[in-house]
Amino acid sequence: MDELIEQLERLTKQMLAALDTADADDMVAFTERREHLVSGIRSAMESTSEASASQKSKVQSILAYDFTIQSAMAKLRDDALTEHNKFVVAKKNKSVYEAAYVEDSYFIDKRK
């Protein structure tokens, strides 16, 4: 279990170091790897009766970084939502100029 906690700590610190340049794909990969490690830690904790004090303190120190990572994920989500909204507005504005109607009447001018 100590090895899994160390891996989780390394993974978290790597993400924190690359947080400014991380994109959505990096966040997804981080989340998947983290979930795998956390499930391994949970199963190891279920097999043993009690975690040691050092293990608990390491896990708590890792959890302290969650807010920073979640904030970065929220910023990416907000940026993506803003870009999506811009796209929707542009599409709506474009459709105003492209009439989707069929001509049903004709005007014919007669010469006098």
C-alpha cells in the first residue's frame, strides 16, 4: 500500500507541476490514473485492518492538493463552455442570413 500511495503522490505532484500547461486530455489521463491508484489503495486498506499514521498523513497531504486541481479542471470546463457558446451564437447569426424558405410567389413586371 505504501508503494501505491507513493505513486499517487508522484502523480499528483507531476500534475501540479504541469497544471498551467495541462489541457483537457491531460486532465482525463490524470483522473483515470488517479482512480486506478485510489481503487488499489482502497482495496489494500480493506484487506488490512488499519492504516498507519504515516500512511494517513501522506493521504491527507495528497488530498490537500485536490482543491487546486479541481479549480484548474473547472477553469478548463468554463473555457470550453465559453468557446461552445461562441460557436452556438455564431451558428445562430449565420443562419439568420441564410434564408431557409422556398419562394412561393413571383412578381412579374409588365412593360408599358
